[in-house]
Amino acid sequence: MTRFYMDGKVYYWAGHTELVSVETGDLLAQFFPSWLVIDVNEHKLGKLVIKGKGKENMDVVVATALIVQERSDEGRQAVFPNLRKW
């Protein structure tokens, strides 16, 4: 879980896909990876949908979404990508 503070309030990305306000429980944004979105070209990361109060802080929502997705991608990479089987 990625947690951060903005304007004295706490937010977190749950499961790399949902941005939630700790105080209110409101869903501020959702990220849909490209393999789950039918209308996405192959070179896109996915689709970010910013909702309600998330639109007031769009820059922070987008920046944190990119960071969370990079962490998610790193977690799916092989530990030894250059190791070959003999």
C-alpha cells in the first residue's frame, strides 16, 4: 500500500488500482491496467479515471498513480532476468 499526505489529509493507493481517502473512505481515482482495458493501444500503461474530489488535486493523483504503477511493474519482473538455463 502506498500512503501519502496532501493538505494535511492521508490518502493511499489500495492494491495499485484505487486511490482512497483515509478520512472519508471516498474513492478518488481508479487505475485499469492495459491488459484489462479493451480500447487501449498496446503502448499505453492503462486507463486512469479520476473521480470527484480527486479532480481538485489532479497533478498529485496522476504523479502518485505513475509511481504506484512503476512499483507494480517492478514487482512483476523476474529477479534474475539475464540468468539463462543451461
